[in-house]
Amino acid sequence: MVWEYSFDRDRNFLEVKVKGNLTKPELDLMAKENLVEIRKLDCYKCLLDYVATENSLTVLEAYERPKEIKGLGITAQYRIAILISPERLDAYRFLENVYRNNSLDFGVFTARDAAIEFLMK
């Protein structure tokens, strides 16, 4: 799994383009790095572009993920949008519900414009 950062200064959000197989160890590392970047930029919005990824998390890992990222320091003050391909929407709706049930401001989108609109609210 690899990722690269870009920062939209006009709309004040960090974008992370991710490629490869999403595994728990690499997602943990990326979440830590994302938090460092977000704090450096003093922004609380992040667009995770997962269009070019494959999810390898089990249902249990997905269910426990919000508690783990809260332990890293990601809280409800952060707004996170995940951009995915349309065929993966059903699988990611579960993840979206789990995050929201854990009081995290999290949305899943298949259109980039809708994801950015969510971040701007």
C-alpha cells in the first residue's frame, strides 16, 4: 500500500491518494502520518481516495477500526471522507455506520464532488 498527500489550500483539506491492498498495519501507519500532516497544516478535514485500493480488512477489523483510530488521536473534530468505486459502496456503508456509531464524522462517497461537499459542511 502506498499513499501520497496533497493539500487543497483554497478549501483547507488534506487529500490522501492511496493505492494497493488495505491492510491493518499499513492503515495504522497511514492514519498516524495523516494525523501528523493534518496537525501541521492546522486543518481538520481529510479526503481519503481509496478508488485504487483493495480492502483486506475482516468484518471484525472494520468493526474495531474506529476505536483504534481514536486511540491514535483522531476524534470527532476531524471530518473524513472516503472516496471509493461504486461497486464497493455496499461494503463501505457498513464501515460508515460503524464510524458514525462511534461518534466520528465520517462519510463514504463514490463521487469526488460529493465527498468534497461533505468536507465543506
